[in-house]
Amino acid sequence: MKYIISGVLLILSHTLFAQTDSNSIVVHKDPRIDMLEKKQIQINELTTRDARRYVQGFRILVISTNDRNKATTAKTKIYQEFPELKAYLQWQSPYMKLKVGDFKSREEAEPYLSAIQRYFPSGVYIIRDVIEVNPDKSGTL
């Protein structure tokens, strides 16, 4: 009998406290939430930009030598003949390595390879490397 009475009371309490219009919901949203959301998107864009700045790609290895003067002369020659390519002179003990270009694909680097081989006939290769991509600089805080 206790269970029947408690079940009836439970059903009655549910019907007494239920909303009369169950098809509509009203949400009151503070407009400052939208402003905070936009600001967080800007912050995320700026903080992850450096991570997206470097990707796997290809460069052309022009020279690998332990003579620093020869490497800087080669870099100067590259800048004179190919001003559109960025040159990277890197020291990996005991060698100075001159790498040029930021190519996303091997096919993109091949025309430059044959042109560079005219000036440096031996030891010029396309290699895999981490290349630099330039993200959009328009976002500011």
C-alpha cells in the first residue's frame, strides 16, 4: 500500500510542477559571450601561427664543404643568379651546407635544379627538409 501511495504522489507531483508549454525554450544569452568567443578565435590564430609556419618540403642542396669562404661565395652566386630563392647557410660539423628554396613538392624544385647545376656542376641535389611557409600576417590583437 505504501508503494501505491508513493507512486500516485510521485505522478501527481510531476504533473503539478510540469510546464504548461513544453514546446518552447527561451535562452537568454549575454552578448559578451560572442565577443569573448571572437577574441578567443583571434588568440588561437596568433598562438598557433608559428606551428603552421614550418612544414615538410624540399630544398636544393647546392654545396656541402668545410671551407667557409667557398660556401659564402656560393651563397653570393645564388643570390646574384636566383634572387627569388632564399638561401640557407647551415653549419653541420664539420661541413657548411648551402640549401636554397622552399619547395612544397619535388616537381616544383626540379626546374631550379637544372638551372643551378649550370653554375655548380657537381653535388647539387634535391633533399627533403623542413621548409618555411609565410602565414597571413593580418591578424593582430
